[in-house]
Amino acid sequence: MRTRTRFVKIAMVAALGGMALSACGTEGSAGRSVAAVPAVTPTPTPERMISGDALETHPDPEVRVLALATRIANECEPGSMPELPALPAVDDISETVGPEQPKESPEPVPLPPDLPEPPSAEPTKAGPVEEVPLTGIDKCIGDAHAERIRQAFGDTPPADYAELRRELAALNYLPEYVHRMPDHGGEPRARIDLGELSLNNRMVLDVTATTRGVTADAFGASVEEEDVDITKVKRKPALDAPTA
């Protein structure tokens, strides 16, 4: 599964939280026991920790997203994603592990003057690309997300795209995942990129307002082409036009 840096840091926080540093006795030159000085002073653990289902209400939206994705994936196939441990109740979980340390760049190696020019990179595939089918656990996960969104809106459609976006954010779909699509029959429409949380295929949710709530369905985008614009993915004719 592809994850972003902050999702990786969540796992780092969990590992650091469980690390225990103990001062082991060592014997000095005079034969007396001398307490060893720990090489690292751990950051004090916040008093309040959040675990289990409550992680879907964590202050950090990144944690909420990952907790939601973990729950749905494991409901579809138990054990497909590791359960999140208890995490500190902070607004930005990445701050608890500090900034990434810069890596030292190796010294440049001089190249011979007669080295031929490297071949030019292949151009990015132009135009729209076709959707790919979701199968197995990916289809189960996509259908579960779509049903969750439909039930959340119920019979009340969003008034406009801004409201649709706000409601999706309240359901723990991060704003940067939500992409505006052309209105359908005057009703707002969006696509949610769940590629960072997909197990196999790059999962996308199509959400369109109707007179009776919203329609929502999942489809796949190519994982072989990282620069695919999900707003340009062409849906199959049977699925392309949402119904009211």
C-alpha cells in the first residue's frame, strides 16, 4: 500500500511510544555499580492517549483517515491492515517525532567528457485514460466507502459544491483528496482520490448530488501511471452518468 510521509510517521510514533529506556547497572574500575546514562532522553508521553475505534475522532485528520481506512479494510478482509496502536491526542501527530533529518549528499563523481547523452524520457500519456475494474478486497472497500457516503447524506442533497466538500471533509475525506468535477444536470459533483489508502488498485470515489441525497460509486485508476489525473479518467458508459 502506498502511504504518504505523515502516515509513515504515525507508525513511527507508535514505535517510539512503546520504547522503554532503562538504566542498566555497570561495574566501574573500583568494582562499584555505576548507573549508565541513557543515550537518548525520551519525550514525555502525553497524558491522554486515544486507541481503538476512538481513533476515528482523533484531533489529527491524518490519523482519522488512516483509522477509517484500517477499519473498513479489516471489515472486508480481517488482518489485511495492521491495527493502529494507541496514539497521543495531539493536533499534528508528525510533530511528536520531530522533523526528518537531512541526508548527506554524496560527493559528485566526475563524468567522462565523451559520455553520450541519455535518452529522452518517454512523454506522459496524453488524453483521458480508461478506468480499471476493482476486484476482490478493493471492490469491497470501495463499495463500503460509497455506501458510507450515501448513508451520511441520506435524503438531503448538498446545496452546492462547497457544501458537498465540507460534508465529505466531515466524513474524514481530506480536502486535498477531493477534486471538483463538472456539474451533472446542475448538481455538484466530486471525485475522491483514495490512492494513498488503496491496497492494490488506485481507488477513486465518484460522488454526485441528486434530488434525493447523493450517488456514490467506486472505480479504479491505473497504478502504473503515477501522474494520472483522476478527473480525466473516463468511466465506462454504464457507470459514467449518475442517476437521480
